[in-house]
Amino acid sequence: MYERFCILATALRLPEWKGAALRPFIEELLRRADAKARRLSQLVPGMSEECAREAVCRASSMLSWRRMNDVMARVTTQQDLEEEAWDLIDLLPVCYEPAPADMPLSAIPPVVLRSFAKHLQEALRLDAPYAYRLTATLFGARNRTKLAGATPFIPLTEPLYAYAVTAVNGSRKVWLEPCAAAARLDDEFDAMMLVCHDAFLADLAQNEFVDQAGLLAAASNGALFAMEIFDLEGTCFRASTSVKAAELDYPSECRLALAPRNRTHLHYVRLKSGYLCGIASFRQA
């Protein structure tokens, strides 16, 4: 969890937290959470600052403002920080302060803020559009699109990933290029892997698989989760379905290797590996 904390804290451009900077870092998180609560009370008619603090805490998966302060008070050493990393991960979104020049935001921050908006919606029983507009305003944007950019639509009549051949260090390699929507959604799923608790990741992947089986990030992670519980039949089914749904149009004579250092390829190789493991298990049976 501490590794996830470091990735998120860096992506959200939070202050340094190691060594002598630890306590100032914790105090800065508390200051930012309090500032967001005061801002929220100003944006919602009739909401007191006390109520806003509790709303901010619940949107950060904290039970109460008191509990948040108790957690923060316990973090006095690096070991404390590592032990409390999961609670701090939940708190990081409300402490994010994007600069206008950062908007629209890159992959991780929008996912983090969408999770915050969803929790705020649940805590205050708001309509989803209002909760997202409120969150955008809370973080300094006029609306959701200004904050996170326009969401590209899934092309229903075109492949999600294009097959191409490229030159890498003088040799020919295969390149899998995602369309704009696939690239955005794969990046967002990878970001959710950092934000979401491990207990919910398999369900998250399954929901994405049902909605759009051809998205490689969710599919490959879902296949990996199925493999971890030795559900090789499920792994094989998911992998074969996802590769087919992605509509990769390979020429029959293709024997080229995938171009290196590409996350789309990592997901694809996971799926093919899961499929081969499933086939091998069926043959042994």
C-alpha cells in the first residue's frame, strides 16, 4: 500500500513527506482538508462548516473528522506512514490542489477526483451531475470538462486497437495503437488499480468486461485475478473473448515481436498467456 501511496502522492503533486518533512506534510494535509471543507460549506446553501467537514471525511472514506485527526496524529515516523498508508490514500484526493495550467488533468487525478465525487454524492445523497459539478468547482474548475477534459466515445464500428508495423532499433516490430477512447479508459483502469481497495478490483474488472470486453487493461487484470484463484476456465474465457472483442486484425503471416516498453502490449501478453494457460489445463484434464 505504501508504494501506491507514493505513486498517488507524486501524481497529485503533494509536498515532500520523507524524513524531517513528514510532520509538516501531515499538517499540510490537514490544512488542505479543512480548506476544502470550508469551501464546500460556502458552495452548498445552508451547510455548516461542521457538516462540511464530516462530508469531506466521508468522501475520503474516513468515518469522521475526529477519526481523521486521530489517524493523522498517529503518523510520527516513516514506519507509521507505511502502516497507515491505506487511510492516507483515501485522504489524498481532498488534499489535491491542481493549478489551472494542469487542466485538463492527466489519467490519475481525474480518476481520483471521480472517486471523491462519487463518495460525496453518496454521503450527501446528491444527484450525480450536481455532485460532479460541485467537485469540479471545489477543485477550481468551472465544470467537469474543464477539470478532466472531454471523454472520448467508444467507436462502435471501428476496432479499439489498430495493428501496425514499426521500426525499433532497425528491426520491424508490431505496434498496437489504441484509439482515443481505449487509451483513456485503459489509463483510467490502471489508475483505479491504485485507488480502489484490492477486495473490489476483481468486481471492477468484471463490470468493465461486461460493459466493454475489448478494453485490454480491465480484461487482462480480470484474467489475472481469475488465474490467482485458479479459475483457469474463467481466465481462458475472458482472455479469448477480450482478444476477439478488441478486433485486432492480424495478417495470417505475422510473426513479428511486439514493440517493447508499451503498456498496451503488457495487457495483451497477459491475455494471451491466460488463454494459453487455460488451454493447457483443459488438455491435462
